Amino acid sequence: MVNIVSEVQCTKDASGKWVNQYQLLQDLGQGTFSTVKLATTSQGSTHAIKCFARRALEHRMVAHYDADGPIQVPFRECIEKEIRILSELQHPHVVRLEEVIDCLSHDSVYLVYEGLPGRELMVWNEGSVAFSASAQAPVQDYWGDTVCAGDYILDTKQREVLVFQEELVRFFCCQLTDGLTFIHDRGVIHKDLKPPNLVLSKPIPVRDARFVSALSLSQWPTLLPPTTEAPAKRDSQTLHELLASAALSVKIADFGSAEACQEPDFLIYDAQGTQQFTPPECFDGQVSIKGKPRDMWSLGCVLFVLAFGQCPFWAESNFELQLKIIQRELTFPEGGPGSHEFRQLVAGLLSQDPTARPSARALRQSPWLTSPRALLGA
């Protein structure tokens, strides 16, 4: 249940700025109409607060698409929609909206989310034109043919990115598939799945000697000497048990583009989202498309990025990018990481035919996620 607060008290003291019980700290991110800040309370809880200028909410107009075509609506309607959607989504792998602070006499509106110290699963690395895990969460280094930027060659240092070993990709895929199954069962289409919108509950425990051993990371060049941060219950713990005991999970975040859709087809009427993660049917002139296959295409792109760093489709211009997606010029890096089963699964998610893509529920039962080997990341 989301707590709605209609009173706000903003204060400043020697420790910084406060909004009600929340002390605002550094910026975590910047949106088109908002700023996301890290916040804490005097009880020690951590939160992420999305701050909107009330003037922008009331006076900025944005496009909204439905069966009757596009119309212009106040940006506030988009925020109200996000609040309605998240108030109905309580799941371990969906970010939790805890509170909305909306006082009509105050010039800002605040959305308070659970704090997730692990930050984004991956971030965009401008130097290598690829996504990369943060330096605090390296689990495999890989560069060379995996990372390319258009037709020009980057030197080795520029091309280095940090990506995830397949066991961890599988672990995250299980959780993301559970989260997607939940939101799809409730008629919600996310429309903007990508690594920066997937957030870790806490940092990956790369200093835990057991974790380092499980992933064969002992030779990772930038790791601090591993330590056993907590007594091991037993030495034979699987990777899944180690991660579960560390309470590590990935959560789907940023529902600003999401839509609550009607059965049976869950139709959407726009191509809103990030183009590198948008399926071909959004670019071929269709008035409406089915929403669930759209999210599954985006998940396929996400899995590709987690394993290889680069996007499966890339071009310097949006027009060229759309052509590549429509023509499905999909190639996997030669000699790169990823088993045959993993590549088959990703290729299925990136099928040009939306009806050929597995649903989230069907994907959860795929051999790559249910085989004995997959139990490491179940």
C-alpha cells in the first residue's frame, strides 16, 4: 500500500536539506522532468526519492496514445498513472513505491521508493559505446570483438567493459522473468526494460571468498583480497544459496512509460521507450501492437547486454537503427561468452514474429532456466 501524504515540511540544518522525515543526499539520476535523490531517515532507512517540479507537472504537455490516436495531456497524468500502477504491484522483483508527498501549496511533488544500494545492474559506458557493470561489481572482464562502435575500431582500453558470467545472467533472468510474469498477469506492460531500469537490492558480494570461488574470480585483477564477510554455514553452498543468503535480488524499476492494458491482447499504441530495446513491430507503421511480446523482446536485449556488453542492434542514427531492428541483423560475438542454449534462448526472444517469442511464464520453464545446471541460478 502506498502512503499518500498531503503535508510537507522542508527544512535545512547543518546536516543538509530535509523533506518531512527524509534527509536528501546526493543525486542518483536525472530525468527529463525530475531528479532522483538518495535519502535517509533518522531511523537509518535508505530511500530513493524522485522529485518533480509542480509547475512542470501542471504545464508540461506530453503525448498520450490510445486507439483513437495521439492526444496531448498534462505530465501530471503520467505520474498519476505510474502511482496507480505501482500501488498494485507488490512483488520481490518489482521496485516498491512507498510514499507520495503531494502538498498543493508546495512547489514540488515527491515519490519515495525503497532504497536499493546495489544501484543499476549496468550503466552506459560512453567511451566504449557499450553497457558495463559498475567497477564495484565486476564478475567477468571481456573485450575485443564483443564491443564495437559502428564501423570504427576502438583501442583495447576503450573497448574494455565489465559483463556478467552466464551463471549470474541466469540468476538475474530467473528473477526478472518472475517479476515480468507478475506484472503481465496484472495487465501491465513496462515498455522500457533496459539495464539502467533494473536495480540491485545490494552490491554483488565480490569480497566474499565463497562467492569468488563459486564464480572462479580469484584471478579478477581489480578485486580487493577476498574475505569471508560472514561465517559460512557450510562450504558446499551453491551459487544460488550464496546469493540468497546475501539477499541479492534484481528489481524492475522506472514505470514511467508503463501501461495498464486490457485483455486479451494487451494492446499498446506507441513506440515509447529506448529504441535499442524496442522490437521491430513498433517501427513498421502498425497502429497497435501486443504489449507482452514487446516486453519479451526487450528482455532478450537485456540478456544480450548482460552477457556481451553491447546492444544486439546498434547504429549511429535512429533511422539506421530501426532498419537493423526491422531486418533483424542479429549476430552474436564470435568466440564470446555464452553457451549455445543461452544464445538460442536470446534468439527466440528476439524473433521478428511477436507470436514466436515466449511469454514470461513459458520462458521460466525453458531448459536454460530449469536444467540441473540452471539450479545454480534458480
